[in-house]
Amino acid sequence: MRGFAIPGLIIAAAVAGAWAETRFGLISRIESAWTERNLAALFVERPLAAAASGSGDTVRDRRVLYYRNPMGLSDTSPVPKKDSMGMDYVPVLEDETSSGATVTIAPEVVQNLGVRTARPQRDRLEYRINTFGNIALDESRIGHVHIRTRGWVEHLAVNSIGEAVKTGDLLFELYSPELVTAQEEFIQALALGNERLTAASRQRLLALGVTGTLVNRLAETRVAEHAVRIVSHHTGVVTDLKVRDGMYVEPDMEAITLVDMRSMWLIAEVPERESTWVRTGQAVEARLPSLPGRTWGGTVDLVYPVLESSTRTLRLRMRFDNPDGFLKPNMFAEVSILASADRPSLNIPREALIRERRGDHVIVALGDGRYAARPVIAGIASGERIEVREGLTESDEVVVSGQFLIDSEASLRASFNRIEAGGHHHEAGPQPAIEAMTGAAAEPPAAGRSPPVPANGHEGH
């Protein structure tokens, strides 16, 4: 008998060890599954008592379509029920299936995630565009000096490019036989006392470029002048000089070019993405590296109608007053354009917008801990704000913090809804893994006691 006692003890010890390993392995799996389900239940709020008890078909005035498995399995039920772990099935409400992306979050989870919301605002967005440009001549202040008859230049008063002249200053004197003849005809008309002929002679002198001062002097002196004075009709700087003393000139010849530099242009370019902000009349500030500490104020004078294909930029023309002459052509300048939208628009914090390949969307707080992803059409951005052209109203509340976690859950919920829509409602799905192992519905382990053991006292035969 002693010979059989030792092997018997060894076999009994081996069987007990295998049973203990199986028992405690099962306990570990049950506790792990129970913990995972309870952690998942923190994010999705438990159904209300009305839904759990089966009294009524609505939850807070929203119609319940059916009840789904709390762990996201494919089985659903037309009435409230519990799963194998004793967890209530989650009601699927009408507005949740219509959007396909509604998430319900428990209040304590909202606080832990730091979810913050904000209402859209309706106001005029402002934006500062920083760019660079070059000073250029104001082409609207360029003047050309042409004579209106043939003749010879005598006594050139302007000798070089860059000289400054004022309105009425002498440029040169011109001898022209045609001008001398016109003066004599005017004097003869005055002597005859023919008012009609006198008026016609006066108009001819003015048409040939003779000043009104010279005509009045002729009427007083009755003596024709040999050389006629050609004076400047503009104040500016000589930028082109094509005549010299004694030169023969004709009407088609450009004798002198003058530019008034009391007003200057600044030509700049803005990127294509910022071109929609620019309008004529907007305020502009310019700073020159060559003149530090000073700022010039001007306005946008022209927005060119064509985009530069090589640089993908839009050219702008700005006008600046230059009374002291510090601004000179081809100077480099740093430009700030104070732009604003045409009209007030609905806008939200830029951090609330979620951009994806499928399109822009935001997370909207529906109340009672419910959140939904809503597609929007975004417009222009200004600093920390961005315009929303479609998809929101002033009464909506958008999530500005924690929205990416909610968006991920909403995307997962939409996937579950598509799966459930493709399956057969009201049919039991696969048996849970824990229930399949134990052969009965497993209850969550209570504190201080072990989970139930099979009736035969051991597993596996």
C-alpha cells in the first residue's frame, strides 16, 4: 500500500495544481473583462432609469429606436435588457442615428477631459498682412513738355536731369516764325477794332501754346516778341531732358519730362492665400530699413486684376505722401496692410475647427452631455478666429478643448451604427467569451469573495 501511496499523492498534487491554475486564470480573465467594461462605461453614460426599467419608449423626450450591446457588439434588442455581465444595454435614440456621430459623455468624464465650449460670434474679422515692396514714381504725376509748333530752342533754363522746377518757372525760349506771324495778326486785329477777328487771333495764339500773360502783354504793347517763353505747368523734378540750346524741335518731340515726387507709389505683392483680404482704400503702414524709426501711412490705391503665374502672388499699388522728399524710387520697404472683411460674419476659435480629408467639421454640444460632429464650410482666417460660412448658427455651442477625443469616439460610433444597420436587428449575437467559458452568465466579482465555481467542482474532462 505504501508503494501506491507516493504515486497517488503525486497525481493528486498535479490535479490540484492544474485545477488551481485553471480556477485563478478564469478569475483573472473575468476580473479583466469586468474592469474593461466598467472603464468603457465611464465614457458612454448609463441609460436612464426609464430606459433600464422598460417604462416608456422615450429618453428625455427623444424616441428610443432600439438598444445595443454596451460593449459595441452587433447584437441589439427592441426592449431594455442586460448583457451577460449585468450591464444595461445602451438606448439608440432617433437623433443619434440620423447624424450617425452622436456621443454621450458622463459629467465626470467631461470634467476630466477638460472639455470647454464657446458660442460662435458674428463680427467683422480683421487681419494684418505683412509683405515687402519697392518705392516707385507716381505715374499720375508725370508731366511731359511738348511744343505746338516748329522752332529753335534759345536760352535753355534747365540744364540737367534731377533739377527741381516749380509751376511757372522758365524752361527755355523758343523762336518760331509761325508764332511771330500769329502775334502780328493779333496786333493787326486790335488795330482794326474788329472784335470777331481779335477773338479769333487770341484763340490761335493760345492754341499754339502762348500763355495768357503774353497775350495780354501784346494787347498792351502792340509789339511782337521774337522768342516765346516756354514755362513749366507742373512742379517736380526733371527726369528726362532731350533738348539743348539751338536745337530744332517739332511738335512730336518730347522735350522735357517732369515728375512730382510729393506723392509716391509703393508696389508690393501678397501671397495668393491672402489676396482675398485686400481691398482698395485700406490703410497701409510702410517702414524703410534706410530710415529706421519712422513710419509712413498710406492707402491701397489699386489691386491689380491679374495674379502673377510664376510667383503665385497678387500685385498691389499703394500711395504715400512725400512732402519732405525722403521717399525715393526703388527704395525697399516693409509693408503692413490693415485688412478687414467686407461684412460681419459668423466665426469661431480656430482651435475648434477639425480639418480632415473628408472635410472640415466641428464638435457641437447638444446638451445633457451629448456631442455630435457637424460638417462646416470654413472661410477666411484671422489670427485665432476663423469664419464659418455654413453649418453653424449663433445659438450653437462648439467644443474648443478635448474635441479630438470626442471626434474619435464619434467616428467610432458612426462605424458601429453602419455595422448595426447592415446586420439583423433584434437577434442575439455571438455568445460572450466569458459566458462561453463558464457555461453561464458571469457576474462581476464582489469585494472579498471569489467568482462562482462550476457545480462539479472542477473543469475540463
